[in-house]
Amino acid sequence: MINRLFRNKLIFSVFFFTILFFDIIVKLNTDDIAFRFFSKGLVMLSLIVFYLVNQKEKTRKRYFLMLSAMICFLAGDFFLIVYFVKAFYITGLIMFVVGKILYAIRFSNKQDFNLLRLMPFLLGCFIYMVILMKLIINNLGDFFFPTLIYLFASMIVAQFAFLRKGEVNYKSYFLVIVGILFGIVCDSLGVLQSFYYADIPFHKIMIMLFYGVSQFFIVTGILIEREKI
């Protein structure tokens, strides 16, 4: 039963999104931190088990990078549950940055960068960061450098996901890119909610939903990377 749950992608998808919505309900309806550790931890932990059961990585290095990245996100999730403690909030951001960098390294390939192909993408990243930082810069205070590094890491992982084009099958490339885009939206909402002090409607739902969807698509995309589709 357990083996089928994680082997069958359709069954696991239903299971994963059930867990994700359960965590969102917990987030909205209780302040019990211990219960939230349980519900939120299940989200990333289920993806880790899904990856371990189905992974067919080409090298042990790729396996190690992917697994380490996911563990960093799991640890970051736990620290950010107690975001109101500054030290835990910073530690959570650090774990997420490390996770993003490990994802970026895992996405990398042996081909040289095509700078001409990258220019529109890099320009878009630059404009995005400038606009976002302009909105929040006056409220960042001691969080200026941690936030800047966090956003920069998001752009780095997006760049390496973009560079997978032509190196993997289209479905894998598409799923990872979609996952990265959901992650960027999640990061933007989180930063704006924390430092822009705007009342973003349904932000508690959207941040966790987009984060879970992001991780699901990234992991699913990586798992089919070597398939011929």
C-alpha cells in the first residue's frame, strides 16, 4: 500500500495536495505551533520520500544535491514557522538560500552559457528585483542583506532552470520552469507581506499553496528528466 502510494504518480499527487490543503487549513485555523510543525513537515517530507522511491539519478552527485536541497527546504520550513523570532527567521532564510543554490547546481549542465540567449532573461530578473526592492527597501532595516541575498538566490535558480532547455526532455523542462515560477510568486508575496505592509488578500493561503505547488512541480520534473517523452 505504502509502496503503491509513492510509486503511482497520480495517487501520490492526490495524496500530496490533500496534505498541502490540510496544512493550509491548519495554518488558518490554529496557533498551535506543534501541530503546524506536523502538518507543514508532512508536505516536504512526502516529497522527499516520493523522490527517494522514484529517483533514477545519473550520478550520486546529482542524487546528493537534490536530496540535500529538499532537506534544506524542510529545515527552512520548520524555522520559518516561528518567524516571529528573528534568529529563527534568518536561519530559515539561510536554509532556503542554501536549498535554492543546491537546486541551481543540480540543474546545471556541461554546456557553456549562451549569453545572448540569457540576456532577455537576465534583464527580466534585474527589473523584477529592482521593482520589488524599491517597494520594500525603506522597511527592510536589518533584513536588507538577507532579503537581497534571498531574492538573488531565487534569480540564480531560475537562471539555471532556464538553461536546462535542450538538455532534458520538454516535459521535465516545462514542469521545473513552472515550479520555479510558482516559487518566485511565493517569494514575492512573502517579501511583500513581510516588508511592504500591504494587506494582500488571502496571502496565508496563496504563499503556502504556491510554495507547495512549486516544490511538487520541481521534484516531479526532476524525476522524469531522463525519460524519453
